[in-house]
Amino acid sequence: MSEIKECDLPGIGKKFTLELDSGDKLVVVIHFSGEREVFKFMKNNDEPSSVTTLTDEEARQIGAILSGTFFQPVLEDEQKLMMKNVTMEWIKITDDSTLTNKKIEELEIRKITGVSITTIIRGETVIPNPRSSEVLQPQDTIIIIGNNEQIKNFISTFEIKHRLENDRQ
């Protein structure tokens, strides 16, 4: 963890310097007025590459964001653990499929199988997070997500024969 160096700026406020792992430095000057200036110095450069001035309120909002008040990223190990039980499948809708020419809501896919359709690929068009009123058409490719048991349930319930192994990206 990097050390933060602090020094008084008489008549101005305080200066905080943080040397980043990359070798760059961030310098924050907090004025007695509440205004903050953030300077970024690239490694081995005495001139700042950028300067941003923030009001007291803006600085507090940025601080809350950086401290994770609004969003906490999932750490890679936790993400891997979460993804162990999640499966995505690419399914090609055939002309004779029980899914063909039916609205997602009419099929009650999630209610029956627990699976969610995350995306429909229709020719060159990609429909992310499709509405329940979207009609599945022959030759659509749908991307579904669920746990292994839900995926198996979907495949057996809707008699899926065309899972795409080679087209995944």
C-alpha cells in the first residue's frame, strides 16, 4: 500500500501526495475554501499531465464513489466462485422448435425452467435483454443463463437439439 505524504501550504491549505504503483503521482491540494485541486504527474515528470478542480461537494461525491459507497466491484476470486454455478448456452431456434413464433412471455421460460434469455441474435441484429413481448423467430440464436440444472431443464422442456458450441465468442 502506498504512503500518503502530507504537508501544510501556509495561507492555502494542505497538500497530499500519493505515489502510485505505476510510478505516477497524484497530488491533491485542499484549499481552506473547500476547493480541491487534483494533479496527476506522470513518472519522472515535474509538470502535471492533468489538473482537475473540484468544489467541496464534488470532491465528497467522488470520494464516496471511490470508497465504494455506490458500487462495490466483485473481486476476481469471488466472481469465479459465483460463476461456478452459472452457465450460459447459445441455442439456435429451428423452424420446427416449440419456441418458434412465440412471445417470450407466452412461453413462461423463466417460470417453468428458471432460465433467463439474456440476448437474441437475429441475423446481424443483437437484441440484449429482450422484452417479454419479443417474438422468437426461426434461425434466431438465443443466449440463456441459469445454473446447470435450470439449463438441463430448459433443454429437455423445449426439446432443444441445436446448441452452438463453435459459434461462442
